[in-house]
Amino acid sequence: MKDISSLKNLPHYPVMLKEVLDTCNPKNGGLFVDCTYGAGGYSNAILSYPNTQVIALDRDPNIHHYAKKTKKKYENRFSFYNSKFSDLDKFVSKKLEVDCIIFDLGLSSLQISDLKRGFSFYSKEEPNMGMGLNKNTAKEILNNLDAKTLGSIFRLLGEEKEGLRISKNILRERKLNPIKTIPDLVKIIQKSKKKNFKKKTNISTQVFQALRIFVNKEITELIEGLIIATKILKEDGKIVVVTFHSLEDKIVKFFFTNFSSNKSKTSRYYPERKDKKILFKNYKNKVIKPDLEELQENNPSRSAKLRHAIRSNHNFTYPEEFKKKFLHYIELEKIDV
């Protein structure tokens, strides 16, 4: 195993880097797609092995200078595109024989630490929360959507049990004054929530998560990204996904499990379905979590989970059942401001 300790000093600490590399196995070379380039942790680690190529994407326009550094170092083996998951097939085709596609979901420390972008509840700026290539800001959403829709966003995308109370208080406050800053929003959340002294996370965490997901259409992007990645991946190629909250993990787990060759039947007496869509080889449902050393060094990794699936030799068939399963989230994200 190569020494990757220097990559921990990047502006964004790449979560479970060792585990991602162990899963991807770049020592044998090949073509890799990094769908969330960030500061280049995964890409640079993969490119440090000879005979590897990386195509990287990131929707955030603020990371171009990191991509330029990687391009300068690995000119002929690295390409970068400012794009979203859902446009993956515009830059990568099945003809390229892709060995591994990596998704590192959620926010990067680069985005959180830039207080002007309004991701952090410690910011004094406007609630923006856009990762890039998004249509609306959190400020526009908070000041324009009705209480029922806001409540659904908080409850479904943030798993916030008191979402409806918070949304009603937002409407009550904005009738007097528009919500202009992060402190305005935090103040409303604090007034709305019941005190829970046992809870270790910030009281605003779930509402902020929900707003960020809605602003960036993260559920739709994840679903579309997984489908397209499966379509372009070669036989025996891998999809590797690092998730950071239960909704993301539920989506990934459902996709890998329900389109795997070893999906369990409803009854052992039922015959095998002939129309079964098999996109992956036997899925082991194995979840990898950060080790103790990383948890001590990199606090944001505490909620991370890594799953991976291996592409089968079956032809790609569009997984309509996958989209139907999570259609209520997709429909919610379609709501316009």
C-alpha cells in the first residue's frame, strides 16, 4: 500500500481514502471516474499509481484551481469537467471501458468553511447553500415556498420531526421581515424546537441538511448518477459510494440490493423471475466505516459509510422500479420557487 499520508493535508480531507483505494484497486491500472473531485484527494491518490487514468467531475465552480494542479502533474492521464452526476454520460461512454466510478456524497470542508456560501449555521451571511449549477438559493426557498412544502422538505429530506412547526414559524416571521441571513433562520429554528439536552448535534443540523439537499436536488442527482454510472460501467467494474446520512445510504443500499443477481425472492417456493433486471453481481451488503484513527483525525467522517457493487455481464436495462421507490423525493425536488 502506498503512503497516502500527505493527501490528508489537502484543504479537503478525503474521507476513507485508504478504504476507497482498497476497493478500487488502482495498482493494476485502469480508467477511474471521480464524480466528486473536491480538492482532488481520490483523484491524486489514484493517479499516483502508474497506468491509471482519471476523469473527474464536480459541480462546484470554485475548485478549478485544484483541478489545474492535478492536470499539470498528470497532464495526459487526467481530465476535469465542471458538471453534475446527471450529465456523467456526456463525458464518459461505455466504449471507454471504465473500471471504477466513485461518488463521495455530501458537503466538502471547502464548502462548509467558506462562510459566504451559507452552508454553516455559524455563518452570518445569506442562506445560499448552492454547490454549483443550481437554480435557486436557500434564501429564495425560505421566503417563497408555503408552509406545507417547507414542512415536507424538512421532514423528508432532513428527517426533522418538528419540520411543520418550524415551517409555520418561518412563514409567521417572514410576514414581518424577509429571512435574509443565517442567524435569522437559526433563531427561528431555536424558537421552534423542543429542547433536547441529550442530543449532541447542533439543533439546526437537520433543517440545514434538508435545505441543502433541496437547493441542489441531491436525491435526484444521486439516483440519476447511479443509473448512468451503471449504464456506462464495464463488466466487473465497480461503483463505490461514500454516504453521510441515512437517506443517501438507503437509496444506495436499495439500488445495489434490488438489482443484484442474489436478490432474495419473496418466497423460496416462488420460481426465479425471468424478467428480473440484474445489473450487479452478488451484492454482499457490506458496509465499511472509518477506522478509529480516522475518526480521531477527521471528525466529519463519523457518519460516513462506504458501499460498493460490481457490474454484472447482463445488458443494461433501465431500473424503473428504482425511481418509483423514491419518486416522492424526486417529485418534491421538482417543486419550483
